[in-house]
Amino acid sequence: MLKRLFQALGLLLLLVVAMVAGALWMTLPSSDQTARIPGLSAPVHIALDTDGIPRIQAATERDAAAALGFAHARDRMFQMEMMRRAAAGRLSEIAGPATLPMDRAMRTLGLARAAAADYAALPDETKSILQAYASGVNAWIATQGRFAAPEFLVLGAPEPWEPTDCLLWAKTMGLYLSGNWHAELQRLSLHGRLPQNMIDELWRADPPRLHTDRGTRPGMAEAAARLAAILPRFPAAFTQPDTASNEWAVDGAHSNTGAPILAGDPHLAFGFPGIWYLARIDTPDATLAGATAPGVPFLVLGRNRDIAWTFTTTDADVQDIFIEADTEPLTSREERIGVRGQPDEVLIVRESRHGPIVSDLVGQTNVLLAVSMANLKPGDTAATGLLMLNRARSAQEAGAAAPVIASPIQNLLVADRTTIARFTTGRIPIRRDGDGSAPVLGDGSHDWIGWASGDELPHEIAPANGRLVNANERIAPPDFPVFLGRDWYGDWRAQRIKTLLDALPQASLADFAHMQTDVGSTFAAQMLPILRAATPSASVFDGWDGSMTMDAPQPLVFNRWLRAFHRLVFRRQGLDPTYGGPMNDFVAFVLSPAGAHWCGGDCAPLVRQALDEATATPATTWGQAHPAVFAHPMLRAIPVLGPLTTLSIPSPGDDSTIDRGSPDARMQGIHGASYRGVYDLADLDRSLFMIVPGQSGHPLRFHARDLLPRWRDGATVTLERTPATVPEHIELIP
């Protein structure tokens, strides 16, 4: 009897395993598929190459958008679902109470409400593209149901994709890549704990235009500290760092082809899957090739038949915190947040004329802090701007698209066959007074009274020296007519790019691709003489030039020292090391004569102590200690599933290098070049591309991870019209 029982249990277990395996197999996309999309004007053919990269051949722009929606959903449907849920504050419906803080913040900010309002005001031709894309996504959902991705086996079939959902990606990027509301809250929370000049120095800000009367109400600094602690911020899941990317270009006089060459690599959070999806789209009238974003029907970075373009973040300040009076008229709305496994939560969101009252998130009723954000103001036309950019035939036409890409505020670097140019996208608020560096009274004295955009913002066309470079450093001098902000990142990467360009009087496509993997650190080279002068222990760096290579131990020791010194300086003031601006910029300032007061006048003892800490543990090579890690946003913390959906590879670079590999506290690389593109304007079909970790978001597909080692080693792919080998085909019919 017992034997029969064990046999029955064994058979039952095998049956369960077989059912699970069968269900997972059904979530894998077919290599030869035909699907129907209502509204197509003609059949669309999609050929996928050996890397899973689609070549879409369509009769019209609208048909191509529908096909891209189908391809995105086929490979990244769960990623798209998470993007729209995170932006709309609906994660807790599937994840439970763990994601309530993010949902509360997103509901309070109202990203989904703003997207719906923006969609209603868009031109009909933009709406038509968004609608076509949604029809393509929904064709995949209708075909697959809960088998649309393996995660939906548990969650059930995804809801239909709405055209307004396409706008949420840009809303999210605008939230994280534009502005300084975290810095404002931190500055306010430090009021009374540090002298004002030291608060300013934490961010290496320009001299202040204003010192507002902060902290005069009881609980204000405390409310700011509590609020800053709970707001979504990188490296939390579904967030992005606020500094990102390299871009550079040379004109034809400085290239070996006689035409411009342009390079760009956006630095965003590493994740599984990655943020970008490579594609090439051909219609009778147009070609697009490069990086698309699942959930968005446009090419975000890449090239068409006439131009190539890329973006970096400007760090312009387009977010302000207002301290509202108790008498300020407020409106309110009710938000019902579904929570898996427990009753819905009802959130009351109050708003002033400046924006939502974010201090309600921490229940601080005697302090009213409202936030204004440019990307949440009416009239965000980013979708129309990207459509214009995709259609642009010249650098000048791309410049006309720049102000229409309302958010986020970016440096748009563009090249056509004769001209290189840089424009600033979006719109910058004009303040009645003040510099946006800290919360201000909401009495009207510091209100936004208009916008600056287009030619009013920094731009440069056909520079005399024949090259353009930006790596998130300041884009305009302090006396620029339009005030852009106070907080700027150092130019460590830009210095290195310019040094390498100086050595290339006639640059080639291969030269630019090689530059994107450069790991020389201008910052480390500047710090090494200070380390050597401070302590004999610095002999560990003898023979090292500051390059963050994988096979050396010195990069690990240096980065350990950097974090230890930063922590020790903060400890002297009783501060949390997560406060302030970029670590590299602050440490360089402290170790300059102007910043020595942070060490009590002499930083050498702290330099020695930090280096002793850094060398107390034997150092392995940088590659072993510094893997680039790509983790699933929802499954990474779940036993068994987490390791299965986390990719890791030894990697070079650190936060200061062109080939960026920003380490977290454990030295794991969590932020860097999510995409690389190099464009040859003499022959755009020769352009080079790479994303990470792969095209697919399905954990069981090889294409989910096959690009990872090639990305790390600097390899590239081309996106010719017809790939040499086509292992997968999709036919879409009306």
C-alpha cells in the first residue's frame, strides 16, 4: 500500500511538472507565426535575425507602428505591463503591500492622469500612430491571453493596451531624469544642522541666488527628511538615476569618411530585461534603425535615412517644492489602490495651484509641501516631438522637433550628411524669483510665470572646431540668459572624451566604437597624487594609471577608498552618506583647498584612515569584485526565481569612466551603457549598435541574455535591411 502511495505521488509530481513545463512552453513565441491586426492597410513582414532583432517591412508608417507594437509585446509584454503599472500606481494589485509606497507616490503625482490629459490634446496624426501601436500590442494579447509572457501564467491575461499607456514611459523618464526635488527636500531637512554654505557644498552648487526662509515652521525639516526617505529613488526597482549618458560627434573634416560620425550611449539602470529593444523599420518612404522602448511606437535613439541622433540628460531644474500656507485653497480627489491579498487602500490626494501636496505621503498635517513638475504640467507634447524627430530630414528639422519633445529635458545631439548640432529639448520654467535649489514659499513670489524653449535654450550648430561633446556636464555658463539650475555634474567623462578626440584628427567608425569601451578615469588620475602625498600606503597604486580594467586590483582598492573617505567625511558632520550630490564631485571638492574645512582643515588623516580601511581586506581583481548585474524588477527578491532571473558578468569601468559601470555599496555594477550606437553619416547602413542583456524578456529564451558578453567586450551589430540569416518570421495580415 505504501509503495503504491509513493508511486501515485510520484506520478502526480511528474504530472504537475509536465503541466508547468507545458504552460511555460506555450509562452514561448513561435519561430514562424501569422497573426491578424485589425486596421492594417496591407500585410507586414517581420524577419528576425540570429539575435532576435526584427526587420519590419511595412507599407505605411501606421502599419509599421502596429507591427512594432506586436514585436514589443511578443518579446517584452511583462516589461510593458510593469512600466504602465509602475507609472499608474498599480503595482500593488499584483505585488501586494510591498509596493504601496511607490503606488502612493505615483497616484499622488498623477502621472496617468497627466498622460490622459496630454493624449486628448495631441494632433490626430500622433494619436493615429499611438492607436496603431496599441492595436499591434492587443493583437498579441488576443492571440496569447495569459500565455503572453510566463509571468501572466500566475497573474492572468494582461489588460488591453491603451494608446494613453504609450505616454507613460516618457512621463516616468521625465520624473527621474529632470529636476531636483529630492535635493530640495534634503537641503530643507538639513536646515539648522549645517551652516548654509556647507549645505550648498554638498551638491557643489553654483553660488545661490536665494536663501529662502526655511524651517521656520515646527516640523518642516523633519517632514522633508521623512518625505525624502520614502520617495522612489534609484536604485529602487522601476526607478532611474538622474545622471545619464555620453554623446559626441565630429564633422566631415574630422572623420575618415568626409561625413560626420556620431556616437551615443545612454546610461540607465541595469535590469532584466534591459530598457531598450533594437529594431529596423522600412517603409517605401522611410527607414528607422536603433533603440526603441517597449511601450513606445517611436524610435527613441538611432537613425533614419538622413540623420542620426542621441540624447544625454541636461540636469536642468524643472521641479520645485512649494511651502504652502495653511490658508491655501486646495482641491482633493480620491484614489483607490488595489492591494493583492488585502482590502483596497483609499488615498486622498490634495492639490494646490502649484501641484500635489506630497507631504501628505508622510502624514505631516502641519506642513504643506507641494511639488511642481514640468512633465506633469498641461501641454506635454513629447509623443509628437518624437514623431517629428523620426521624420526629420536634416539637423535643422531635428532642431525644430526639440522644443516639442516637452519632457524630459535632454541634450539632443544630431548629425546629417554635412552638419553636426546640439539642441536642448523641452521647456524650462521661468521663475519669478529664486533658483529652485530649495523649497520656497508658495505665496506667489517664486511662482513659474512662463516657459523657455527652442532657440532660447542652449544650442550649437556646426561648431568651428568641428566637434560636439556632452557627458552630463554643464551645458551653459552661469550668466546664460535663461536660468537652467544650480546643481551640475562634473566633467570627468567629458574631459576623457575630449582627450581621446584630440588624438584622432581623422576619426573612424571603429575609433568611436572603441572609445565607448574606454575605462580611463580622469577622476582617479586627479586623485592619485593626493593619495600618494597623504600616505605611504598609497604604494598599492604604484604603476597604475587610473584605468578601471577588469584584470587589476587597484580599481577595487580605489573605489573602496573613495567610499570610505566619503563616509568618514559625512560621519564627522553626523550626516547620512546618501545625502548630497555626486560622490566624485564632492570628494574632489573636499580634497581641494576650498573644501578642507570638511576635514577640520587637514584631510590627510582621513585619507590615510580611508585607505587603511580599503586595504584591510585583500583585493581581488576589479572584474571579480565588480560584476554588472541585471535583475528582474519583481522576481529578484523571490527565492529560486530570483537567481533564475538575475544575470551577472564581470565588468570593467566605474562611475567616472566613459564605459560606465557605476557600483553600488557592494561594488556591483548597476548603472551604465544600456545601449550603444555609432552612426556613419556617409553610409548609415554601416552604423553600429548594441543593447544589453538581450532582445527578449522571456527568462527561458536564449535571446534574453545572448548579447551580454558581447556588450561587455565592446562588440557591435549592424542593422542592414535584410539579415544574412532569418531563423524567425512573422506575417501580419489585415
